[in-house]
Amino acid sequence: MNYRVREEGEFRFIDEGQGETLLLLHGLFGALSNWDGVINGFASQYRVVIPVMPIYEMPIREAGLEGLVQFIERFIAFKKLSNLTLLGNSLGGHVGLLYTLKHQDMVKRLVLTGSSGLFENSMGGSYPKRGSYNYIAERVAYTFYDPKVATKELIDEVFEITNSIPKCMRIVAIAKSAQRNNVAKDLYKIKVPTLLIWGLNDTITPPEVAYEFNRLIADSELHFIDKCCHAPMMEHSERFNELLIDWLDRQINHEQVATGNLAIA
């Protein structure tokens, strides 16, 4: 599918399809392309909205989870969105968790995949090293089970980011902010249905992190994808979409039964 990146005011975003809104949040080194499989799989039935988070451009004093949550608040108000199914990968999951904790009236459902918020290995255990292309290539490959997923285009993109001192400063500030913003003590407050889709071979947020999210969020359902690392929606987009479609169908059916809009057979 060819989709258009729109620019309006401070926002760059994708807005495709019609129907219930899926709001997708990318990770620290993420990009809109990370969600290609979800756009292609869902834009025919849902409205798929993906903002570019200002990770590398935001004022250094605002570089952190709080600043990113405020950005998402502004974006949602700007787009007049509500009744969201909020999907977040890695840092995007963490931002989604913090937003949901503040605005459960706005979030209908939550989907986390490889989310930070409890524990994560930043860049595979270290901060980005500038100037070494081979190092960056190794670190990018580390986030995938199959290193071939780490295309030259993706490696080039991350290398360009980490070769900029101002961008690196923001990455480090946001990574430290993520470590400070551990949400373990607050997860019991999340009442919206939550789907957890995790790579069984995740090296950044290992499977025990997924089990802990599943234990601490009351209304949550956990699925693992084998031979998959930190970005299931990229490595195994078809399986990711199957799990998401099945869960959404069951949630919608349950909601319709609960409101009396669907007769129980």
C-alpha cells in the first residue's frame, strides 16, 4: 500500500482508512515504516493513525517520557481522536502506558509489543556508540531474531541518527527517563483490555518482562511469537496481524454483547 505522510503544524503523521481508530506509537529508533504490516493489514477496516514522535528534535530539557506523553496529548487533541485502540512498540509502548494511566477515558484497548516500562536493555546493554558503522549494524541486528531484517536502509538510518551529537544527547536523556519511569507499581490501575504480543527471543525486553506485564495488568492476554525478537510487527507481521485481528474481533463482540447490540447465540 502507498500511504502519504502528512505534515500539519508541529505534526508529521500517517492517517489511513476509516473506522475505529488504531493509534500506533513507534520506539526510540523506530520509524513509520515499522508499522507497514499493520497499515496494510488493517487500513481497509480501521482508521490507522501513526504520529512521528519528536524524539530527535524536542528541546533537550523536555527530552523524556513526560515530554513525549505531552506531545501525544497534543496530537490526540489536534486530531480530535477518542475511543482509541493504542498500540505501542518498545518505547512507544511505554509512552502508551503512561498516556493510558492518565487518560483511561480516551483509551478503549491497549496493545503492547516489546514494551519498555519494567525492564529493558538499551541498545543491547549500552548507549549508542558514535562513528562505528559496524557497531551500529551489530546493535541493529541484535534487535531481530533474523539479522536479515536489519536491512542496510535501516542500519543507515540508525547510523545517521547516532552520528549526530544533539540526537545522541536526546536518545540518552530519553533512555534515562525510561529507566526512571518504571510503571510496575501503577499497572494495577489499568482497567482497559490489554493485549501483549511478544517475541519469544526478545533480547531487549525478555519474555519474563511480558510475563510480568501479564501478571500486573488485570485484564491482559499474552501471546508469544517464536523465532522473533523485539519488533514482532516487523519480523512476523502476518502472525502479529492474526493475533491482533482475533483479539480485536473478540473484544468488539464482547462489547456488543455487553451493550445489547449483539444477540448471544
